[in-house]
Amino acid sequence: MIFVTHQLPVNVDGEPHLDRAAVWAGLLLKANNALPFVPSMTYCEVTERYSDTTFDRDIDFRGARFTERITLEEPHRVTFTRIAGPVLGTITNEIEGAADDLKLRFSFALVVEGVEGGSAEEQEYADSMTGDYLKAVAATLNAMRRIAEEKSAVSA
């Protein structure tokens, strides 16, 4: 199993300030259409809604098709459970910390189909995939900041 967790500060000098509500709104947008947030994703479509907090989507990520079940736990966590595709498991996006020190944590626990756990092949896949996920963390925050900047420009 591949397990990675990474946390970034939400607010940094020189960037628009985001509160918990803005980060949550960004995670909702990402859950419904991740294309503006995840550079390695080329397709994302919601295929079925079960409730206001649970739905499925199909994605193309790194050239492979996956189905993910999305679970929204307002106001702090979105869980993406891979239920079909060559890499199964869970990915979580969590808002952590106090209002004046918000952080966004991305974690994933994934199993690659046909690859032995703990093998060199699994490690090679993990290393290449980790880079894409870390880029997605930064891209997600940058997209949220861009949205906040656009909103502030419109209301100014």
C-alpha cells in the first residue's frame, strides 16, 4: 500500500487570505469538477448523486480511468474513495487548524492493481505518483486563491 500525507499552510504572505468557508467552497468545487485543481487530470464528470453529501464521478488521471465515490464532511473533509480503476483506495482533503492558522492536508492510501506491496515496482509508482499529488495540493490552493482574488476584484 502506498501512503502519503502532506500539509500546506492555506494563507501565505502576498496571497489572498482564505477563511475556512472559502477553503470549503473550493473543496466543493474540486469535488464536483477537479480539472481546474489537478493538473494531471484530463476528464472529470459526476455520474451519480446519492445525496447532498455522497456522489460518484469518473476521472481520467495519468491516462487511466477511475470511478471515485465522493463523501463530503462539511466543513472539514472530503474523501475520494476509488471504487474502480487500476489504483484503488482513498484520498482525503482536510482543512485543519485554527482560523488564524489554517492548513490543507492531502493524504492518500492506495493499492496498485497487479503490483506487489512493498516491491520496487510499487515504490517506483509511488514516487512518480507522489509528485503529481504534491502538485495537485499546490494547484488546489492556487486555484482557491485565484477564485478569492476574482471575487474581491468583482466586489471592489
